[in-house]
Amino acid sequence: MAKTLCKWKKKEIEKNVHELASIVDKPNFACKDCARAAHNKNYLCKPIKLPLSH
Ligand SMILES: [Zn+2]
């Protein structure tokens, strides 16, 4: 399983910016700990569903 975005370090964000772009595109979930967003809840430590429809 992929590491959650919540655990990404600054360097990893820079290095994986293309992967990050696809993860945060059209987000369905947000993390209620750190407010990150992702299309898949597996990328977040405390996911909550966002009330959005794309
Ligand atoms: Zn989090």
C-alpha cells in the first residue's frame, strides 16, 4: 500500500510532484487531521468523504 500523503516529506513532495498531481486531482476525500485531499482515501491518515460531485 502507498504511503499516505500525510507522511510525505518536503523532499518527497518535490520528487514525486507528478504522482502527487494525479493523487490530488478530483479529490473525493480529505484528511481530518491535516486537511490534505486525495481521490483515494488510502492516501490519507484520517480520511473523511468530501461533499463534492465532479
Ligand atoms: Zn493526514
